[in-house]
Amino acid sequence: MESIEHILENEILPKVTKPLRYVGNEHNSVKKNWEEVKLRFLFAFPDLYEVGMSHLGLRILYHLVNEKSEYLMERVFAPWTDLEAILRQENIPLFSLESWRPLTDFDCIGFTLQYEMSYTNILNMLDLGKIPLKTKERDETYPLIIAGGPCAGNPEPLAEFIDVFVIGEGEEVILEMLDVIARHHEVFGKNKEKNKLLDTLASLEGLYVPSLHQIMHKEKRIVKRVVKDLDESYFPLKPIVPYMEIVHDRIMLELFRGCTRGCRFCQAGMIYRPVRERSGDVLKEQARQLVKNTGYNEISLTSLSTSDYSGIAELTKSLLDAYEKQQIGLSLPSLRVDSFSVDLAQQVQRVRKTGLTFAPEAGTQRLRDVINKNVTEENLLEVAEAAFYAGWTHLKLYFMIGLPTETMEDIEGIAELAYRVLRRGIEINKEKKRSKQPKITVSVSSFVPKAHTPFQWQAQDSIELLMEKQQYLKKRLKDKRISYNYHEAKLSFLEAVFARGGSELSDVLLAAWKEGCKFDSWTEHFCFDKWLKAFAEAGVDPMKIANEPGDIDTVLPWEHIDYGVSKRYLWEEREKAYGMKTTSDCRYGKCWDCGVCPGLDVKLSIKNKKGGGECGNQN
Amino acid sequence: MVIRIKYGKTQEGRFLSHLDLMRTMERAFRRAGLPLAFSEGFNPHPKVSFASALAVGVTSEGEYLDVELQEEISIEEIKARLSEALPAGLVVLGIKEVRERKKSLTALINIARYNIRVPLEDSVKDEEIFEAIEQLRQASEIYVTRSGKRGTRQVDIKQGIFRIEGKIDNSNLELHADLQTGSEGNVKPAEVLAALERQGRLFSGKQPRIHRVGLFIVERGEVMTPMEC
């Protein structure tokens, strides 16, 4: 009898596309002796390897846990459909990358919730691991199923499947959680007294145990965990270097967390508050070690709105000077709309050419004020001009449609803005005697109302209206120098349903998975009809969830989840939106009393210059 | 200085595609702190050239690449540093300095030697196997289907099969084959197996194990390894 490992390696993996997705063994990956550790944790990413390995959270947690001698963490990703078919046919359970052990061998499995449309993959992975899907169907002998990440902000659609949710920044709580589980095993024995364990876990700050919450802790609010000082926090300096190409295949240097620009649609801008920067010296030392330990030829300066880092000019110059000779380039994934950003991008070109992308988000000043995107048309034209003069001929612009109060005038505004930028490009190219035509890419996504944002009460436009707006732009942007792309409206609709809906969605999710839904964010797999069937089966009206507004008295499904930003503040922001009043960034002046700093006992931390906001600052 | 590295791909590294290998090698060179020389131009890249690509799933103990360095370093030092920096699945087997490089590796190398182990169909008799191999040797032409950018086409691989021998070991066929590789043409082991299969149901359908023993240069009847020239 051949071992499963042997069959997998010799018979199955040679037949599937990209077998490297499943074999592990990468440089800096960690294989531990199972007998020498107290707990075995499996990090599960409900998408393909190349997507999951690009995720900074995985890199942090994987190495943080593996640096502890008493614990181990391994990885598993969603298998592509070709491998899934063989696993099901041969009755082989889904296995981890490091030890090729089945999911059921682990003590805990932690799923990361990065986007709503990965939920069906979670169910599919549990099923492939031969683990019953629902919490109540799993006794002590099964691994504890944990989930965290931004979508845990509205955990209820998954509450029937997940034992414990982690709210907030995982590195702050994971070791505490593992200590509790290990102690429980010592006292009660392995796989015993699951309810007692859940009860103890529920008493930890930041952990949400849905099965107990309804019965015992109804009034309890689950407050997010937050890293207070990024300089002191753990950061992996020997991250895994994949063999195969992944989506973000480079060093990720995390400059800061949080963003207080205050865009009212943006969940990240609300749930990762306050802004906490890492010092320039710490970053430079991390970069040095990461370069040495990975061999990557590119460093990405990672954060929300990278040009907002207080020491960005100095850091960029210093990294370029240090690594130019080795042809190690920088990338700035997220730039503010101003000419300073173009200067930065120009610096970066010294080593490697990059594209330029800016996000004005809305087409008119009125609507940009509504969403608090503090960017003016002059800003954008200035940026475009600076970029064209600096030699770029291709600019990418991001917009969103379906925003609150939007009219067709705002949609027309997107087209006009694009043409204005294009015309400047043509003029400048003529002036510079370049033969090359400028090119503008206009990418349009659809607004999805998200929990814990000022727009959480907002209805999403109907699918039909979103499509009408998309088609309007398609007609308007027919110029061959403009390339226009937009997101599938039906997918955005489902995102809104899962972003705003509650526990009634468990049944929908289960039905959709049974219909065969998986990899929903992959166009070739997305099947809206199956979803509609699932809603009908579960007796849930998705339009009621996505397309109907709430008001201040509406009890939201995520009322018990607390990211420190008060509901009062969110509502005030919503009111200001309708009054077209903007809110300034608290980093540079007035504190708007969102509640985060006093509520979580944490401070806004700007490392590279004096001044800036301090909480409670009323000037 | 230009150095030639002989390396192997083990069981753990056999799923790396050629592109994966190129990326992985560059990163290993960087981790090893080798002072890479870069090409000029818009986006400079390290001056590394590989011998013929190895198919995904195939192990090897005889692969080669040339890499140019900005500074002189001792061969021992390069070997030590690179061995340390390579990930599981890739091993350094030898390094030498290339003083006069007349031709690229792909232009030099023209033979790839393989050991192939194929699980046999239960009912098949040894004679049938030997007969099939003999047929292959005697054939004046052997057409296989290749798919490329412009659809599929028929290619005669007969002239590219320099040597083929087989023996039976424990319900497996052990094939030793010297096949053409390099800029003049390439014959893949899978194509040879497909040609054998056409002569009757010989193989069980289980995955064959293909191992490249080495790459060689045949010049005027003389066989050399890339380390010897």
C-alpha cells in the first residue's frame, strides 16, 4: 500500500496545473517536529497560493508563531478545481503544505477573511478536509475553527461555521490565544471540554465566540485588538520566498498602519485606526535584513496611502541610494493625488520604471466632498501634468460608481475628467515633441457599503442602475487612447449582501456551496444564477439587504463588534456627507473625536516630524 | 568574471518551471551576496544564461548556467555561499570559471541524457517492450505532434534520438536515452514515450519518473561535458 504522500507526489501533483501551489519547501518556510510542540496551528487562506502568499498578515503570523518553540504553524490554500476533482475522486483529504498532513491532524485552523467572495471557499476547504461545516456539528475531536481579518468586522454570515473570531490585529492576540488553548489541553486533556475552552477564549479581549455570545454574553461588546507601537511589534525578517510567481512578489516593508484621511466609504480607513508609523531607522534596518534574507529585487513600501508617511522622501532616497547598485527597485503601491507623489515616483524610476495610478474616486467636486476624498480637480490636473512632463505617457485613474447622492452628472464628471487629463497629455506630448500618444486607463468599481464606515447605513445602487452607469461610461469613453474597465455589478451586489447581512446568510452560503459555488471572485467560476437559487432556497431576499437603507435606530448585525470608532462619529460623518462637509485628517490638526485613541488606549504615532495631531487637539 | 555552474534539481525541486528556476536562481545569487553584473538598457537584468530548459516534473543531476560577476571571487567561496543560499530542491554540483566563452551554453550543448522509469501494464510481455524499442531504432521516421503558437504540427524526431536502450526492472521499463537538445532541435522524453505507446498498450498509465543524467557536447565525435570545455 502506497502512502498518500507518495501517491500525491508521484501520481497526482504531476497532473495538475502549477503543482508548486501545493508542495511547500520554499526558502525560509518552516518545518517543525510535530512531537516537540504543544499545539499545531494551520493558517488557511481561502484562495489560491499565489493570492494568499501575497498577504502580509500571513507572513507576520506564520513566522511569529513558528518562532515560538512550543507551537507550529503550517499553511493551506484553496486547491484549484483540477486538484479538487482528483482529491474528491480518490477520497484524499486536503493537506497542509509543510507536513502534507490532513486538516484534521491540527489543533486549530485559522481562516483569514480578506474579501466576502471567498466565503464559499472556506466551506469547500473544510469539506475537503473532512471537517463538518457547522460549529454545532463538530465535537472536541475536530480542530478549533478560527477566523480573522477585515471581514470579521461583520462576522454573522459566518457565525454558524466559525468557533472563534479574532477582531483586530492578529499578532496582538494569537500567542495569548494559543497559550490559553495549550493550558486547556494540559488541564483537561486534548480534545476535551470544548465548551469550557470556548468560554475561556470568549473572556479574552478581541475574541468573539458566536455560539456562546447569544446565550451568555449578549451585552458584551467585542473590542478590537490593536498594536500600540509598530516599532516594538513583531515583523518577520526572514519571510518565505516562493518558487512560483505570486501576485505581490517582492519585499513588503510596512511603513505604517491605519489611515485617517477619512474617506467615508473606506473600511480600512476606519477599522485600522489610529495611524501608527514605524520609525525610519527601524524600516531601514528591516529593509537591510529583508534584502539579505530574501534575495528579492524589489521593495514595496506598503501601507494605505503611502505618500502620507511622514518621512517618505527621506526614506525613499535612502533606500534608493542603498540598493541602486544592486538593481533593487522600490514600488509605491498607493499614492496620494498631488505633485509630491509624482516627485516620489520619479525618484523611484532611478532603478525601475513603474506605472502611475491615482484614485480621484468621484467625477465631481460635489461628490468628492460627499465621500470626503479631499482631492480637487486642480490637484488631479496638476498631477497629470507633472507626470506627463516627467515622461509618463500612461496614467491609471480609479473611480467608484454608485456612491451616495450620485447622479448621472457625477458619472458624466468621470468621463469629463478623463478627457481633460487626456487633453493635457496630448498638449504636453506635442510640446515635448513626443510621437507617442498618451494613454489613460479608467478603472471603475462599484460602491459596496461596508460595516463600521459612515456609509454602513447606505443602500447600494441596484444591479440595473450600476450597469446603466457602467454602460453610460462605456459609450462616453470610446476614445482609443482611453481604456475603460469596470467590475461585474452582480459580484459587487453579492459583496454588499455579505458585507451588510447577518446570520440569515449562513443558510444562503451553505446552499450556494452545495450548488457548487466556489472561487466566486474568479470570473470563470462566478455563477450568479446559482447564488439566486441559493437565496431562494434559504428564503432570503438579497435585495432587502443590499438595496435598502438603514437609519440611526436600525440594529446592525455587527453592533457587538467594536473597532473603537464610535457609532455616533460614524453617523455624524454620514450627516456631514449629505451636507457636503469635509472632515480633515487628524494627523495634521484637529481631532474629530472618532473615539479610537481614548477608547483603545492607543495614540496616533507619527515618527518622523514634529507637530501633527494629538487626540483631543481642538484647534 | 564569468562562472559556469553545474547544478541539480532534486525531487523537491522538480516542479519548478524554467521561469520559476530563473527567478529562484537570481534570488539565491542575491542572498549569496554575489556581485551580479547587469545588462544595460531600460530595465537592467542580471547576466545569467541557462542551458536547455528542463521540463516540469523532471529531476536532474546535470544542469548548467553561466553567470557574470562584477568582481573576482574564489570558486570555493562562491560554491560555499551559493550552497548555503539555494532553497531545497536545487544543489550546486560544480563551479568553474569560464575564461574564453566562444558560444552560449545553448549553442554548445547538443545532447541530453535521460533515465526514464515507466510503470508497465500488467499483461505486457518483456518481448513486446523490446520489440517496440527495436522498432523505434529501426524506423526511418517518427512523427510526433507538437503544439505551438500556430496550432499543432507533425515533427519527425527520429534524427534526434541518438541512443535508446531499455531493460525491465520489477514491472517497470528502465529507459536510457540520449536525445537531441540545444539550438539545433529538441526531443522531449515524453515524445519518445508517446512514440513507444503507439505500438500497443505497454504502460500502466501511472506517471513515469524522468531524470536527466546530464547535458553533453558532441563535437567531431568527441563527447564532453560543459565543465570540460
